[in-house]
Amino acid sequence: MGSSHAVSGAAGWLAGCAVLAAAGHPVAVPVIIVGAVVAAGSALVPDCDHPSSSVAHTFGPVSKWACRRIGRMCAVLHARTRTALDVRDLDGHRTLTHTVLFALVTGGLIALGGLLGGLVFAGVVMFATTGLAVRALWPRRKRGALGATLAGVLAAAALLTFAPTGGWWWLGVPVAFGCLAHIGGDMLTNTGVPALFPLMLRGRRWRRLRAPRPLRFGTGGRAEHLVRWLMLAAGGVAAGWLLQVAAQM
Ligand SMILES: [Zn+2]
């Protein structure tokens, strides 16, 4: 499902920029482009709680080790905070990193990092998110980890060469947006996600929320492919329109 998440982040960001432009608040072209890449990569981040996810395979053994550790920590947190009605969770997948709280805190931390760290911090974010997005879009390539790392280095180098040094707090917005897009996407699956943790819902702190049954689909099926293509088309239309607006300015 990694590629669908990446597409949802980028297409959602482009659509959001198009809505803002239509409302009379055009977004600067660098913010549109960098934001779309960062949102695409960030839309993979919530799956950093699973050792077999796209995130785990992006930067070789380093990301695999990190994802395994995060999954274990999430499992411990879940075990210590669940109520008697919450279903037991042994691997920590789809717990803390699949909550609105996680998306907002991560976005907030990235915004703070961008404010204090400037362009260098933005380069690190660009490296990581480009790598994640590239790996998700070409998951079957044998040397995917190497390609993702190289793509990340190139994107970060381009940013460090051409972009201004300050004013990078806004990177927190596409990061939070990407995480929320992932959570929304997982809510369309049958498993659902505990999006509103730690709010208590019907006696459960980790109650999994799902879209209404007619809107749900299994991962990797025809419905997911169709949704991905629809999102790609919507993102393409939004990008084309944004380019037109930028050309007229
Ligand atoms: Zn997920």
C-alpha cells in the first residue's frame, strides 16, 4: 500500500494548494514542489512501526532496525495504556504512529526544526522524504534502498544549492499533512486505525476507526489501484492548473 500512501500525500498537497489558489491565496511554486515531495514521503512515515513496511526497506539495515525498535516501543505503550475492552496488540503496528496526535506532534517538531535549523534541517527532511517516496513508488526494484538513498542525496543537494537559507518552519505542514493522509488511507481499509488515541471511545483508548463499510477495501486489490489512479489524475489536474496560475503571475 506504500505507493498509494505516497500518491495520496502528493496529490492531496497539490489539491490543497489548488484550493488555496482558487480562494485567492496562491502558494509560491517552490512551496508547491518541495511540499508535494515532503508530503509524499511523510505519507509513509506512520508505517515506521513495522519491520516489513516501505519505510523499513528504504535505507537498508538502518531503517529496518529503527522500524523494529519503534514497533516494539509502540507495542509496550499499547500494552501499558490499553483498557480491558481494547484488543491486545503484540507487534505495535497501527498504534501510536497511526494517530492524529502523532501527526500533529511530528509536524510540530519538524516546524520547530525548520525554524531553528534553517536550510540544513530542510535538506535532511528533503533527503529522508524523497528517499521514502522513491522507495514506495518503486518497491520491487532489487536495489531500491540504494536508489532511494541516492535520490534523497540528489534532492537534498538541489535544495541546499538553490533554496533560501531561512523560513523553513512551514515544512511541518506537509509532514503533518502526509501523516494525516496516511491515517485517512488506512481508515479506508478493513483493519482501521486508532486515530483518536488517547481519547476514550466506548471504553477503549485504542478504538480502531474505519470508514463506512461501502467505502472500505482490502489492501492491494482492484479498488486500491482504482483509488490510486484517481488520486494521480486529480493530482495531475491540480498541478497543471497551478502551473497555469504561476505562469500568469
Ligand atoms: Zn499504516
